[in-house]
Amino acid sequence: MRSLPTVVGSRLLALSLAVLAGCAPGDQPGDTPEPVPEVEREPLPTWEDLAGDIETNRLNVVLVTIDTLRADRLSSYGSEEVSTPNMDRLAREGVRFSNAATAVPFTLPAHSSIMTGTYPPFHGVRENVGYSLDESLPTLAEELSAGGWATAGFVSAFVLDSRWGIGRGFDHYRDDFQLDPNKPSVNVGQVQHEGPDTIEHALAWLDEPRDVPFFLWVHLFEPHDPYTPPEPYRSQYPDRPYDAEVAYTDSLIGVLREGLESRGVLDDSVFVLTSDHGEGLGQHGEGFHGYFIYDSTVHVPLILRMPFGGLEGRVVDEAVSHVDLLPTVLSIAGRDVPADVQGIDLLPLILGREPAAAREVYTESYYSLYHYNWAPLRSIRTESEKFIETTNPELYLLREDADEASNVLLQNRDLARTLRDRLLAYSRDLRSSGDRFGGRPDLDTETLAQLRALGYLAGRATGGVDEDDGVERTDPKERIAVHRAIMEAQSFIGRGDEEGAEEYLRAALALDASIVDANQMLGGIVGRRADEAARRGDEAASAELNRQALELYQRALALNPEHQASLLGLATSYWRLGRLEEALVGFHRLVELAPYESNAAIAMSDIYAELDRLPDALRVVEAAAADELAPAWIHNQHGELLALLGRSRESADHFEKAIAKNPEIGQPYFNLALTHEQAGRPEEAMAAYEQAIRHAPYHFRAQFNLGHLYGRLGRPEDHLEMWRTAIRSNPEFVLGYFHLAKLHMDRGDDLGRAELLAREGLRRDPEGASGPFGYFVLADILNRQGRLGEAREAVESGRRLQARG
């Protein structure tokens, strides 16, 4: 391979010529300077020079994104604290970008920028949860797939699940994250695949036969909190769990590299390594990421390793961004770049060419605006400066102040003014002409409730916030203590400690009573306590707690009458209190503010059904389903209402429409299976139940019905195992205990086990509606064991319970 010639940059050459001209002997004012001879230099290499005989349009592309990895933790970026030999080796063998920045310090929006080559104001994804990447935007995977590449993505974090739209264009996308429906909340930072597991699946995909180039995306989540490094890294970095996680992640890069080398594909691949964002680790008062846009969370490693020589060890110091990856990869692959892309092709910089103008890149965080109605944060960075626009703006000279410790705005007013003007103009230019707000994630009611419990959807569901309304908002720097308290509350909720969370939320409100999110999250905690009281049968306690939750939501709405998460909580509290007409008013208002809020329409239809007003319920759902963007859950609800009205043949059409809209959710398959059973099609019903369970592994009703069907179809062992699975999926499914006990009794294989199951069901719900059946099953079991007295007692207990109605 050709080696890269020594390059004298044009900027340096111009400076050299100016110095030579200024120092010419005898030079006097007015004298004509002697001509300076031209300096001969080798021509800059071309891409063709470097690629040689390689067909670049047949190169594989390997993209590795590491979650929450700070650039300054890599030895190749100057770290003396952490050993990262595998990533450093890639830097030695390739091109290292010393001044790369994320577009936003959140995982989903950062990856949306990577995959579309556009900034958040354009693609519309501003936070991790509650957004979905708009289908109108072409992605890197789609572009490469259209060019003949096989495409596969292997992600390790729930926030990159395909339900958020980030999986478009991949032939194979391994996410399969399952949330436990028995938990009241979900911490997205704890729903992950382990790195070794992700890499194992990625390498297994590479082993599949193919005769086309591939695009492989591997996402590793390890450095993200909670920091739980394995040994020996935990011991090597005592009291530094984040650094230990980084060292461990580097070892995983070594495993991936070895897998690529052993399969003979590394040297036929463009290898791109970056992180989505960094981690605060206490700098500037930020523990994690997403709130501020200092370089602790914004500066990211970016390394490109090419499958040919000539670029080893090259360092590019110009400011670059994640949005540059798509145009660069497509340029290398010989593909056209989509017209809306906002990044640039980095090949000229890689080849040593000077940019036509100094590069400026954009970063934002709107978390403080969307969650607290404080000022948003936006920045513009060059090779050496960074300006942050907020209520009290900041200017940093990055070369001498990499930690951004000294705001030098007052000493550099002209520079700050120039950068601010460019930032504001740049921000306007970045927005899409259609004001894209991100797509609509297709989430079931349980998942939405789990996410709202931690306030994840509060920002997405915030109404009444206009960043251009001229209001001077609080600088986020002034309220970092409030934000930290709310982050601690989220952590406690995610760990299941809602009492600890309440303490932090009340502390946050003591610091600033105007925090809408804190009131909304507290309302959620109290509302869940009300649900627990109702499950215990304590209706008085449940009603009192629901009234308290209602008051908290009312406080939130007094602060922001259009806060959609609080409107949803308010309407739900009215519903729990049996104040159905008031609940309908709340849900109607929510639909007015957010027509895409399909779960509000579903709740309204449920209330109408509860009021025995099925035509009204159907009208609400039909109106929602008329929107061509209506999610699968609306079509599923449409089918369920038609089934209640006895129109099962029509209902099946809507269940199939829901499946076509989103084949990854389980409930429409379950409902379709019911229609097949009613129509006497057991084989079709069995297939639909199996699909329901594949897409919803905790769907205990599908498991129970499928078990029953297995029994009818002569598969007794599958029957038994599926009913066991049903009660594992939902330990409170008492009817499942009773039927499983009866099955064991009927089989005559384990009466002791049958008795234990019947008693466990009765213990869990001794006076429930299915209690009489449970006692009668227990009586039969005892009778078969010859324990006649106990059997009579069980029968009497069942009859007493039955008589109560």
C-alpha cells in the first residue's frame, strides 16, 4: 500500500511565506520585495491513491457506539488514568478526531443524529423516551441497504429499541428488550443487554453466509450507570467504578476485533468507533449526563480505521460532529448523500485538505426547558472556542481550558457576540421547514405507565412551552441542586424505593415549588399507592390516596395548564375515584392538546364502555383510527370494541390491521387468537397465541389460553408447562393456580403439588371471585387423598364464599 506523503498544510504554508516576505534582506517601506521562490511539495493524496485496487463500494462498514464514554478516558486522547489498549490501537491504525462533539448528550437523539446526519432541531428527537425517529428521514442503514449491503444492528439499551424508530433499514435488528409488567416503573438505564451477549450475537450474525458487503452496528452500554464493573477491573480501579467500566469496555472492543479478524473481515471493513456522549462525574455539579453541555458530556472519541494504509496515526483537530458520520461513510462507500443531511464529508479533512472555512458544530440540551421550563442550552464550537447560549452565556477557550473552568466571555465580548450571532443563525437554519417533532412511539399502556413513573415522558408530554416566547428563563446553572434531587428520585423509583424517591422530590419542591415534573412524579407515587390499597381491598385508603394524587396533579396543572403528563394523571385519578364524567373531560382536553396521544383515546373508550355507552366508545376510537398515523393500539382497541358489540368478523380485520401496523406487540395476536377460537379454527388460534407470547413473553392470559388449547389438541406436556409459565409470568393470577392444581389432580401424577397450588391461590386471594372454584378444587384433591373431613371444610368454605356473591 502507498504511504501518505508528508503534507504541508496550506495555512502553515501561507504563514511561512508571509514570514519569509517580511524578513527579506534590505526590505524597506516602499521597496518592491524580491520574489519568493515557490516551495515545491508533494501533491496531496487522493482517495483513489490510498484505496488503490480496493473496490470501496464493496467495503464492509462496522460502526461501534459506546454509551457514556468520555473522550478523556482513552489513552489516545491523553488519559493517564485508564488503560484502553484496544481503542488506542484503533487510533494508531486509523484517523483520530481530537475535537469531535455529540449533537446532544442523550442516547436516542445522539444516535438519531449519527444515523440521519442531521441535528435534533431537524430530526425532532430531543430526549431518550417519548420520541420516535420520523419515518420521512432516510437513515444510514436504509441508504446502505438500498446499495446492496446486508445490514444488522445489535443494541444494548432499551432506549435504542426498534419501537423508537432507530432500527429502520436494518435487515436484522436485535433488541428484544422485555419490561417486567409486574413492576410499577422502569429505569431505562437498567434495561440492557450485557456487552459480551451483544457481541456474541453480532459475531453469530457474521457467520451467516452472504455474498454482499455488510453494515454492522454494535452498541455497548457498559460505561453507563449504574457502574457495575466485573473483576479484575473493579479491583484494578478501586473507588473508580466508571473508570473500571471503561477499561472493561475496552476489553470488549478487543473481543469484537478478534472476532472480526478471525473471520477475515476486519481488513475489508471501514471501522468507526465513537460514543454517544460522555458523563459528568461531578464536573460542573453534574453527576450523569443530559442536563449540561460541557465537554465532560459532549466531547466524544471518534476513530476511523480504514482497510488500507496511508492514514495510520493521523489526527484531525478541526471541530467535527456526529452528523458528519453518515455523509462520510456514504462517501467512502460511493453512495449519494441525501439532500437534507446537515453534516459534511470528512474525507477531505482526513486527506489533509484545509476546510474552505473554519468548521463550526452545534450541540444542544433542551432537558431544562422541557422538564423545568428553564432556559435551554445551545452551543457552537470551533477548533479552539466554544460558546454556550443561555440566560448567563459562557465562552471557553478550549485549547488552554479543556475543563471549561474559566468563563472568559467578559474578556472577549466581541468574539462572544460573533459566536452568538452565528449560533442563533445556525439554530434557525438547522430546523426543518416542517417543524418535525419526532414520530409517535407505539407503546402499550403498561409501558407508558412504567416510563411516566420516572418522569421520562414528562418532557415529551410538556405542553405550553415555547422557547421563542421572549421570556427570560432561569439559567440551569442556578438550579443544578434541584435537578440533582430529581435525578436521585428517579434512581430511587427505578430501584423500587418510592419512599426514598418521595423524600428527594419533596426536597426538590422545597428548593423550587414551581417544578411541574416533581408534582407530577409525586402524584404518580401516591396514585400507585392507591392502586396497591385497592388491590388489598382497602377502598377507603385507596380513595384518600387518589384524592391526594389528584391534588398534586392539580398543583402541576396550575403551574402549566397544558402539561400533558399531569393532565393524564388528573384524568386517571378521577377515573380511579369513580368520577367518570370529570375523567372524560380531562381525557378530552388531553386529546385536544395532543391528538397523537392514543392512550387518552383508549382510556376514554374504556370509560364509555364502563358506562355501557359502547357506541360512544366506538365513536372515539373510530375518530382516532381515521388518522393514517394512528398506532397499532388504536386499531387493536377498535377491534376489541367491535368484538364486544358482537361483530367478531369485523374485529378480526382490525386486529390484523394492528399487527400490520406494528408486528412487534403481543395483544393484537392474542385478540386474533380469540376470534379464531370462537370461529372453530384451533390451529390458527394456536399460531396466533404463540405469536402473542413471542412478542409479549409475560402475557399470562395468552399462555393460559394456549395451554388449554394444547390440552384440547392432545399435547398434555405442553399443556402443563404452559400453565406453569402463566403463573410464573403473573404470580397473582390465582385462577391459574386453581386450574393448574386441577390439571395435576386430573392427571393423578402429583396430588401433593396440586394441593400446594390450590392453597397458594387461596392464600393470594382468599375471598376473590374465583375463590369458590379454588375451594372446590382443593376439596376434590383432599377427597382423593382420603382426607374427607378437610375436604368437607373446603366445600363449606367455598359455599360460604359463593353465598356472599
